[in-house]
Amino acid sequence: MRPIAWASLVLCILLLSACTAAQPAARAPADLTPAPSPAAVTTPALLPAEAPPSGAEREFKTDFTRHTVTYAEIFSGGPPKDGIPAIDNPKFVAVAAANEWLKDLEPVVLVQVGNDTRAYPLQILTWHEIVNDTVGGLPLMVTFCPLCNTAIAFERTLDGRVLDFGTTGRLRFSNLIMYDRQTETWWQQAVGDAIAGELAGRQLQLYLATIISWAEFRDAHPTGQVLSRETGSRRDYGRNPYAGYDDINRSPFLYQGPDTPGTLPPMARVLTVDLNGEAAAYPYAVLESVGAVNDVVGGRPVVVFWSAGVASALDAGTLAQGRDVGAAAVYSPELDGRRLTFRGEGERIVDTETGSEWNLLGRAVAGELAGRHLTPVVSVNHFWFSWAAFKPETRVYQP
């Protein structure tokens, strides 16, 4: 399909989403490795006042005099404010019930706080983009921007106040712009920055969220909870309104931003890690060829695992039929004070020191260390164009 025709189709589908408005409206556990806290992030300077995005003042009470980006970079994605409805009162079902409508390779977002483990199927997030939830007592927001392939979880508490979020209907660099309903500040989903409004310059705390297959979640967490399709909205869950979007030869939809560094094609899938001021991107094409990557980011050793068996959410007409693009996750390779090194052996990942075999979830499934777990490190999936637009200084891993 020609790009213009495809873009028109997506705009039509997104506008249909506007028919249903959104419903009104701690720390990470010790075994997780969260991103830097907002207090450790340099606050960007506010820019001189300028005219806000077209139509924004009619829809929002945002203080548009406070902003850290130029409004010329912000465009309408089609739907109005809350036209893509966030899920504010999520319901959950047991694994056995969800297994009736989820297929083995379908992608889900795994989020765990203590013993509370939840799966957020992309077949639902694709249509809602934001879930305001509380997991294990921790207020979290689980988000997905289909145009950038970014599934990111954030803590919703800032300065002791719990925020809840909706969609603005606007994009910057083709990435979802969210807003909080308490101050109507606008937030950039890709990096969690407040870009306009009362809280401009602040940053949300990222929380560990990993895209894995439904089969992986079901088998590892049989007592976990799964986001229900009873969302209060009528949507054709399981159908992909972005069919064919992740073709590596395509151009990003509605992207108007800096030229993407030629290191990788704009639509290349990457897993990104940002630690201690250094950002690194691991191309899926490289990860698939090696299975495991041992690296150091921001002075911290990391290991990146890759495994086949996860369908693309942006390929076929239904998510269950998407081609296998695999999944990746990042861990600390240190266990009991010893730094392990890893390698791929066909479909297996093993450590050199003990020969133990490890799965995508960082668990040793065979060998001397069977049953042990590596500590996960926060990482995020992106298309290369999206991450590079916000972090152009990123180092791209090359074997």
C-alpha cells in the first residue's frame, strides 16, 4: 500500500477511536534496577513564550507559557484530547481466562511489583495507549506508543502527589504526548519528560516493563493477572490498525524531526539502555545473530538477552499473526559478587563460568545455578528513529 493511502487509513481509524472519550478519572523493589530518579536529572531550561499548538488552548488548561521544547515540533495525530481513551479503572482476569483469547506468541508487557505480577496485552494497549494502575501498592502508568514501538511504565507519584494521565492527541517526533489530569502538563512518552505546563522540566521515574510473549508470561507466572478486554470501550481487540507499519523500508508515520543518524534504518528495532549519562542501543538484528551481548553502559556491566518467539504488534492484520521478531531484556551480570559472562549457543543462552542455561526472564533453567535470577535493568524497545530523535548521542552496539 502506498504510504499516503496507509497514513489516511490510520488517521481514519484513530478518528474513529475519538468516538469514545476516556473515563474520568513508593519505590521499586530491591531486586529491580530503576532508572535515575527525577532528582538526579538535569532540569532543562524553559524557552521563551510562544504561541501554543493550534487548538490546544481550547482543549486544555495547560500553562503554555512554560515549555522546554518549541511548539513547532508538535503536531496533531488526528484524535482530540482523550480521543484515544486511557484505561483508568483497569480490570484483570486470571491466566486461564486470558488464555482463551491470547495466542502463544502475542506480545504482552510484563510488570511486577513484589509478588504482584501483571500482563498488559498489546492487543489492548494498541487501542488505549495508557493504563493508569496500581500494582503491588505502587501507582504506575503502563504506556504504549504504536508509532514508536515503545512500551514504557512510569511511576505516577511526583512530589507526594499521585497523577493520572490521558492522551493529548498530539505527537512530537511521531511519539505520544500524554498529559496529567491534575495540572494538565504535557509529557513526552519516549523519555518521560514534562515538556509544557506547570511541571515543565520535570521527569517521571521509569519502572521496569518488558515485552515478552504470552506463552512466556503464562508459563512463568501462572497465578499472575492479565488486563481484561472489559475496558468500558468497544474496540476490535486483537486486530492491528497499524498493519504493515514496521516494515523496515518504510518511513515513520507523521514524523517531522531531525534526520535520523544513518547508523541504522529509521524503522530498525532497538533495545535501549540509559545509565549514568550514557545511552546505548542494541539492534534486534545484531541480538538475533548472537543471542547475548556482554557490555558496559555508564560504567555498569550489563548483559542483553535475546530470544525468538514474540510476534510483532505492528505487522499483520491481527497481532497473533505477526511475524516473529523476538524479544530482548537487560540484566546485571553480577551474581553473588561474581561477574558472569554469557554467550548464545543456538537457541540457548549459557554463562561461561558454570555452563548454566538462562531464559529471557533472567532465570537459570538448568545447570549449577538453576533457579537463580539475575537482577533486571530498565530498558525500552524503540524504533531507531524515535530513540535517536531524543538521544542522538546514543552509542549503537556493534559486535
